[in-house]
Amino acid sequence: MYHNPVLLHRSIEGLRIKPSGIYVDATFGGGGHARAILDQLDSGHLYGFDQDTDTVRNTIEDDCFTLITQNFRFLKNFLKLHGITSVDGILADLGVSSHQFDMAERGFSTRLDGRLDMRMDQGAPVSAFDIVNSYAIEELNHIIREYGELKNSYRVAKAIISAREEQQIETTNDLINAVQKCFVPNKLNKSLAMLFQALRIVVNDEIDALKDFLKQATDLLTPKGRLVVISYHSLEDRLVKNLIKTGNFEGKLEKDFYGNPEVIYTAINRKVIVPDEEEIKTNSRARSARLRIAEKIS
């Protein structure tokens, strides 16, 4: 399977789909969420976004569906090209698809040896190979600490520099061999996953892209429109949570002249929704998933 959709029922339920509504699946991938949305549409329409051109093979032959092979940070522009300036609901399942993880040559997985790539858009100019082999130690340290949240980031950066002085770090295994001495054995897999996460975030400019997407999603949603976001690490989830709670990414509640909170959304789920044990058992990728649902205030 290209991708087993996470929290499928809860996320589709969260959209509160109207059969005649206009919806966006901002991370089309294998089309699992998209198909579930289409099942509930009649005269409505669904627009799918995905920057990975591999997803074209999963496109859905349906008059109610349009696939746009672009980064979701360009949501407004490409919807406008299709005559769409407002939508009733937007869903985003962030992170890497099972398909991308399972293709060694894409370089996303710590389990499979392949060229250090990690580009979701395969036409993007900078890959993980470029970062690992050319960035200065200060830049590497910042990336690993900020986006991988590894406390020994400087030691890891230093190990990368030392290894590449001997020869280029070309593959995922080359990178693992260079840094594994920096981690205690019983935390090796988790630490490597955090390092790979850090590189992937920078390669794909994921944090700024997510901010761009969330701003545009807010502009596009009609009053009472729903925003449904599944995230997989704290950096993403914090941005989504803060926007829903305070109307900004910093999480600082601003008030207007009359002392009223300047919020944009009402949280539908007061507590973050997580997968149950049964879903985690059948889909290990779901383990770190966090679902938040919000309704735009009219």
C-alpha cells in the first residue's frame, strides 16, 4: 500500500463534510483521506495538493476531484487559478508518507540504505547530501539542536564534519556510521530518527511551509469552515495548537481595544486526539500522530 491513512475516521468526521461543499486535501499522498472525503461529496469538489510528483500515479478519476502537484504553501495561488477563493474545509496529514519511507533511494528512512536525499519535491535544489557535506559546524549544530531537538547536537555535528573530511557522506548508512558513536545504544534508533527529522525539515523548509499553509488556510476557510491537521512531532503540533488557541504561532493571546481575545478559531477537540492501541498495532506510523480540529469563527 502506498500509504495507510492515519486517524482516518476521526479526521474525516472532523471536517463535517457537506455534500455540496468545497474541500482541500493539502497532503494527497496515496489518496486515502481524499477517497474518504469524495465518498461524502455529491455536487461538491475536492482539490488535492502534493509536491511529490510520485503521487500522480494515485490520482482519482472522479469529476469531483482535481489533483494539483504543488507544495501546499502555494494553496491560495493555485486554488485561485481554478476559480476558488473560499473553501468549507481543509485537511493536512503532515510528515512523510509510508511510500516515501519505504523507497530507499529517497533517503528518508534510517532502516534502508540509499542516497542522502530527503527531498519531497524531487526537483528541489538542495538535498540532505548537500547539507551534510557542505554546511559549517555552526549551521549543522543549529539544525540538529533546533529541528531534531537533540541535546548533544554539537557532538553530532562534529562527528559529521570529521567523517566527511575522510570521504563524502553519500548514503544514509554513511551518515549513521558517522554519528552512531554519539548515541547510547538503547536510544540509537530514536536519536537517529530525530537527526533524520532535522535534516528533512531543513531540506523541505517544512516549518516555514507549514506557517505559510496555515495562514492561507485561515484566509480561505469560510465562517464555520473546518481545519483538520495531523502532525507527527512537537514543532509542527505547537504551531497548529498555538494558532487555534491564540490566533498566532507564538501562542500569545492578544486582545482588542475592548479586551476581547483576538482568536480566529474555536477548538473542536479541547484535548489533542491520538490513535488508539489498535490503530498503532496495525500502523506503526500512527504512534506519534496528533490530530487537532478547529472551526473558523464567523
